[in-house]
Amino acid sequence: MTAVSDTPAPVPDPLGSAALAADLDEADLRSEPLRRLWGEEADDALARGMREPILRAIAGDSGVLATLGRLLVLGMPQPREAVADALPRLGVDGLVALGLARADEEIVTPTALLRPQSFVDADGVGEWWIASDLDEVALDGALPADHVLGVGGASRTLAETIVPIEVDRALDLGTGCGIQALLVARRAGTVVATDISARALAFAELNARLNGVSNIEFRLGSMFEPVEGEAFDLIVSNPPFVITPRVDDVPAYEYRDGGLVGDALVEQFVRTAPAFLTVGGIAQLLGNWESRDGVTGLARLDAWVPGDLDLWVIEREQLSPLGYAELWIRDGGTTPRDPEFTPLLTAWLDDFAARRVTSIGFGYVLVRRPASSEGPAHAPIRRREAVRQSVANVGAALATGLAAHDLLAAGVPATLVTASDVTEARHLLPGDDDPSVIELRQGGGLARTVSVDPALAAFVGACDGELTVGQIVAALADLFEVPLADLWADLEPRIRALVFDGLLVPGE
């Protein structure tokens, strides 16, 4: 078992947090000023775990921003006098009282990182200060088991997938440093943020105070235990879903390992979350799922969710057991050059073999409790798909799909308009006048490419809001010399799919 941190958790004192925020604001400790200070190339190198380019860029600079950059962004000791000048309101003693540093008469040594984190959501562009534990670069070694991660790739991924809706009550389960709770709090009346780690909750509360966010309540506990008997309009979670062998000598990191066998943590969340949703409520999470004994992970996931609920799963990538094991062994700071690597790899591969796992999927899961389940028109969403292409604004695409599904319950809208980001590509064999392949390509959303036949291509081409759907289909029936009823029976389900995917939108 990896050792736990030897530094205490931060202390989210209101007055100290306010003084620190004022000092950081005056110093302009934000992404763009820092990027200008040490240069774009050095800034990008830090994201890859290299701080030497930054140190070279600001060598000899004893200014306030450079001092705070070294101390809080890089996690490096700084002269006490320079830190005192950089934090005139909080002071060195105040920084120590917040649990973010220790100090002697000459040197201030950081015990946490504090970095600006910019974000873009439906409400615009913003930035927060996010405190977290020292990373591998600052520690110059492996992470402790109770490490509280800052804003990583998974955090940013989940943030991009959250459906941008206004809600009364939201839950961030497994909040970590609190980044998802902060994002959701922008569109929620109240947010409950939970975690099994008291250390993580301390960081999350400090981050809320630093950024002036007051509508988040923090609760300690595992999974849904802290909110038993409550219901939420939105539940989000970046749970510790990494599949880890349950054997001795394999490190268990709190930020990524939920302590269960295989993908049982994701299964537990997906099975349990619906009971905590209001009518129309949505639960979203990131997760891994195993394909076992010829049953795909997506099929197993579908079986965990009752058939009367909406389920939309997007698998972004799939790894072999070997690829998965190597990824997460390296994530813990162990490389093939280290003697511990081979025993860890063996443990992972043995664990997968025992369950007959053939591959591991990663992606996004959305579960919704429908507002109504009466009648065949209200059949729930059951979509499981692999999306490998690069996508952006996934949350908006999910929102579009959910709204379209609800709209289509009353039938195909009277008028439809081709979305502005849709283009058409036609492929012809040399010498042919007619295309052998016609594709509709979506520039936004989930960047779908849809193969269509001449009739559907002609329908989409005529959707400019001037003619009704009925008028377009009638004209096409005459053009292609087919019975109207037969053409509509062929086109209608495919038109519905294009509306759901956002390639066609309702006319005004």
C-alpha cells in the first residue's frame, strides 16, 4: 500500500480564504498573465510534467507574479521575505494557517498547489483558483494514497459532457478538489458535494471559498450514503472508477480507486443513482466497463439500467487488458524501467484473466428519469454507441438529443430546418453521373457522418423552413414515383434520427 500524505489537510478558514483571494487577484495570478510571463512553450511543457522551461524563463525574476508562480503553481520553496511581499493581506503565517505551506525564518515551503483554471460553459468564459495536493513533479516521487488530484483530463472531460440546464438541486458525488461542484453551482440553486475523503472535502471547500461560491454544501461519506432519502435534478460524478487488482502490493489511490472488483463501482452507481433523481432528473458520470465472456461492456451496462429509464452511453475508447494495465501503472508513477513494474503488470493481467475480460471501455453515461412514461410515443432512450472522432461541447449535444427526443414524442415537427453546421459530400465513381455514396457531415455536436440515399438527401436539402415536412415528402413521392405512404414509412424513422442527432432542427 502506498503511504499516505505526511502533510495535513488544508483549513478552509473564511477570513483567510478571502485574504488569499484578494492577494491572488491583486497579483493577477491567472492563466493568461502567467502564460505571458514565462511563454507559451514553457506553459505547455508544464502540462506534460516539465517545469524546467518555466524556471529558465523566469530565472532572476523576483517579482510578485514570478514568486507566486514558483511557490503555488510549481510547488517550489521561496524566500520568506518575497512571499510576504507577494501576499500582503494574508501573510506567510496566514498561508501556513490555511494549511498550504510550512515556513521557517528564511524559507516558505508549499504543501499544496494552487493554480488558475480557466473554463468555458454555456454561460461564458471564466476562471477559478484550484488548490490540490502537490503533484509528482513537486514531490519528486510517487503520489501518496490519499492524494487529492487537481483538474486533470478526466475532470475536464466530465465538465464538457454535463448537460447545461438550470436546476434547483444538484449532487456532485466524489467531488475531489471540487471542480465539478463549482461548475454545476453556476446553474444550480444548491449543490451537495460529497466525498469519502475528508482531505478532498477540505480542498473542495477551500476552493469554493477562494472563488466566492457559497451555494455548495460539503458532506463526508461513501457513494449515496450522505444523501440518503434525498432527490436531485442533476447528479454528476467523476468517481474513482479505475479497475485495480484487489491484491497486496498493488497501490490503491483514493482519487482513482473505489475499492471494488472490476467495474463494480460504475455498476453500483448506475443501479443506485435513479433512486435519487427527481422526475426529469439526470445523472451523468465517467466510467470504465469490462467486456467479458463475449458480452460487450456496453451490453452489460445496458442491463444495469431499468428499461423505463433513459440511457445514453458514449464509449470514447477501448483498451486491451495489457494497454489498460500499462496506462494506470504509469499513471501511478511506475515505468517499465522500475523493478515494481512487472509484478504490477502481472497482477493486473491476472485480475482481468480471472474474470475473462477481453477489453475495457471508457466513456460517458447519462441516465434520466423521464417526465412521463405513458404510451408508446414516450418510449425511453436506449442508445449505446462508440464515438471515436474528436468532439467538443458534448453537453450541448446531449441536451439537444434529450430535447429532440421529448419533442418527437408528439410526432415529427411540421417544419424542419437543416442545421447550419451540416454539409453534404457526394462520392462518384469515375465516369458516373450519379453518386455511389452520399454523406451528411455534422460540424458540431458529436461530429457525426451519416450515409443517406437520394430520397433522404433530397429531403434534407429541401428543409429550409419554407415547406412543411408533409409538402416535401409529397413532392418527393411524385419525383421518385413511389406511393406516398411507402416513402413516408421509409423516411420517417431516419428523419427522427436526424432530428435526435441535431442535423435537422425544428422550424419556427
